[in-house]
Amino acid sequence: MYSNEVEQSQFTDTYMIPNSLKVDDGLLYDDEHDSAAVAVYYNTNVYCLNGMYMDKDNTGQGSDIMGGVTSGKNSYALGVSTFEDSTDAGNDFDAVILSYQHAIHPQMQFWLEASAWDGVLYGTPDSNVTRVGIKYDF
């Protein structure tokens, strides 16, 4: 993808290694900051494990890891996330995420997610957030 309005280009690849393992990588080039990331997803019918590492040129590095289990119509997941800001902006953070999902119907899920972080995440310092919703897959 290329955009001449913001002088930005983006490249991504996805590799499937059997049906359970997926590796994604991506590069983003723009006038101010170049970014690179790699993510690995392992998913079975019972459990999943996801990990990601990101390096934002002149900004910092971050990583996420999340694991979950499924039992019947219920799924539970726990994740941690961190970002180290290499600028003087002080946007470092460490976060914990806990989520629950219940399949009401094969295409409809109820979900509940709670997250807490120490540091500054998207401009918001030290906070706890709870989200609830219903999603429908078309």
C-alpha cells in the first residue's frame, strides 16, 4: 500500500504453517517514523497463544503475549503488554488484560474484557478499564 498524501508505504506478509500456526510481519515507512512488527498466532480448538514484537524507529519497542483456553461455549484469556518509549515523552506502559467470551450462538458472542496499566497508554496515565459487548460474525 502507498499513499502520496502522507508519504507512507506499508508492506505485510502472512505465512500459514499448518492450519494452527500463523506468522505475520509488517513494515510501515513514513516521513517521521518507520515501524516493523512480527506476530505469531497458535490456535487449536482448546487453547491459543499469541505473541507480538514491534519496533517503532525513533519512538520505542513493545511486545504483547496472550494465552487463552476454550471450554464448551466459554473462552478465557490472559495477556500482558509492554512498551518502552525511547523518546522524552514518557509514554512507557505495562498492561494486563483479562477477557471472557461466551458463544450465545455460533455467530454471536458476548464478551467482557478488563485491562489495567501502569504508565501512559494512548495518552491516558495509570488506569483500569472494563469493556462489555456483543459481536456478530456475518
